[in-house]
Amino acid sequence: MLEQAVRLRAIVELATVDDGGAVNLWQADQRSTALREVDRASRRAVGAATLWVEGTRA
């Protein structure tokens, strides 16, 4: 899970470099909102995986 979440964060980072071909402001905003949600979920997954790995070492 950690590897996939880190990879997803890298993809989101690359995707936010430009507007992704949005034709208007509404499309750009929708894309930006979706990418923020994906980034938020992947950050939570990184945190959860990190806590799980740390918990298994104890």
C-alpha cells in the first residue's frame, strides 16, 4: 500500500503541472478538485501504511 500511495502522489504531482487540456475554467477547476481529493487520499494511505509498518515492528 505504501508503494502504491507514494506512486500515486508522484502521478498527482506530475498531473498538476498544467491544466490537462481543460477548455474552460470550470473544467480546470473540476480537474484540480479531483486531483486534490486523490492527493489527500494518497497522503492518508501513506500515513496509514507508515503507522502499520511501525506497529508491526513493536
